[in-house]
Amino acid sequence: PTSPRKMRLLADEIRGMEVEKALALLDYHPQHPATPLGKLLKSAINNWEQKNNGQSAADAALVVKTIFVDGARNIKRLRPAPQGRAYRIRKRSNHVTIIVDTKNN
């Protein structure tokens, strides 16, 4: 559960980047959403390898062709406020779509 705005900052950094460089960047990135985004990128690489008859991603020179972040459900919570009121807290989450492919395609 990370807000789409924070996740888009990382998505913009790795868009168009080679997969190995993107993974290295996400491994050492200080922002919290870097960890789940790295896991998602690894999953996309494994899916590509399975689709292409076990061809190695390192040999194919994969790049992050498309990545976009959409908003998902909001969990609504209430926080106490002065004079018996309540402030609404919206805990946002996101959906990330990653497409990896070779440089030629």
C-alpha cells in the first residue's frame, strides 16, 4: 500500500532503462516503494523468460518498455480532531503495470 504519486516517481526513473540497471537502482534506492517495485520487475522478467521458451533475460538485453501506475482502492480511516470532530484519512494504494521487451521490439 503506497500512494500512486510516490510510486510514479520511481516508475519515471526506470522507464526505458535496461532491466539490470533498473534492478540495481531499485536495490539501493532509499524510497520505500523501491522494494515492491523491484519484486514486480523481477516477476515481469521471469514471465518474459517463460513466454520466450526459457531464453535468458541477460542475453536478450531487456528494457523496461512500458511502466505506468494507476490508483487503486482507498482505505478510509478516521482520526480524532478538536471539538469532537473527526478528520478523514485516506490510505491510498496503487496498481503498477510493467511491460519488458527487447530493445529491437
